[in-house]
Amino acid sequence: MVNDVDGDLCAWISTTVNNINAIQAVLRKEYSDWRLRQTPEVVEWSKRMVSESDLGWKRGEILTNEQVGDLWYFNTHPEYSPPPFISGGGYPLVSESAKAVLERFDLGETVFHSLTLMDSEEMRLSTTEPYFLLNVGNKRSMGNYEALGPEGGINTPLVSVAEGVVYLPNHHKEDQLVIAPEALNGPDIWLDPKVPKLLFLSDRLVTGLKSTGMDKGWGLVRCAVGML
């Protein structure tokens, strides 16, 4: 039960990277046949870089260029225009147009890693504009962890795993979250390392995205602010 909710305050959650059906067929070069042409040492190094990047962005860590990689494959049809935000193989990717809108707001410790997206034959660029890995380094607690019980219970939008340290989000239940008021203090985009694969956005940032048509692809859901 929500004991104290401020109806004038809200936060937003981007649910796209939490939705396996929304993942675009973007493949890091390191996952392809590229590894067959490398020495065992390079292969092991590349596996480590991929593993570190996969975990790092969810924890709010700023990735290195080596961890991100220099070339990703995206075999789209030339006429296909991806939305401003896509889940590229499970990573949050934004277009150059979306990046320009985001940069109007307080992004705090956020880094945009430039990506080269090409077809797997490396014959052509596969998007009409550049895309960037959105590496959010702002870490804040969403609060209200005590309300997150076992899967299937009442008011349980998340699954508790790893002895209660990490909560894995359930898709379609993200809007059941109630964000603690203090979580709104700080930059306009943030994440909670205890709740991987969710990005939290301020209301003013979402208003800016919607006013410019850059909200497509984010899978935005509104959630209340208050205490349970």
C-alpha cells in the first residue's frame, strides 16, 4: 500500500532494455566470425571487454573505448529507420538527434560512446545517422526496496535475487514502482545499480523528448513518487 504519494511529482522509466522483444539485431563485432581470425589471446581479451561492458553500464560505470568496441553490425534494410532509442543487442543506444535533445538537460556523469554500425559484410553504414551507446553514470536509489517481495505476490513488480542485493525487473510491471522523493534530486537521467536494465528519467526530460518526437523507442512508463 502506498502511504504517501505526491500526485504532482512523477518520474519515468525507460523499459525498452528490459523487454527482450524490443532488442534490435545489433551484434558486436566481437560476437561474430571476427574471433575466428584472431589469436587466442585476442579472443580472451575481447571476451573480457564484452563481459565488463555488459555488466558495467548496468552498474552506472563509465566504460572505456576498449570495452565498448569500435564496430558493431546491424543488418537493417536501407529503407528502415530505427527509432531514436533502441535496445541494441541489449545495450541502450540513442541516435544523434536524440543525443542533441538529451544534451539540453542535466546529464551529470553521462557519456555517449560513438558507434560505427555497419552491415556484417562491412560494405555500408546501416543507419541514416550515427548512433551512440548511452552510458549513464548517475547512480541513485529508487528507494522502497522493502516493498519488493517474491515474484507472483501482491504489488511485486520486481523479482528479488542474489540474497536481496539485486532486483531483476519484470517487464509490464515497471509502472507499479513508486520512486522515493529524494531520487528526483540530481541529474535528469539516472539508474539504480540494484535494479539493472531500467533507466530513470525526470519529468522535464521526458517532456523535452516528447516535444521533439525523440521519445519513440524508449518504452516510457510513468511512475508515482512517494513512500510506501
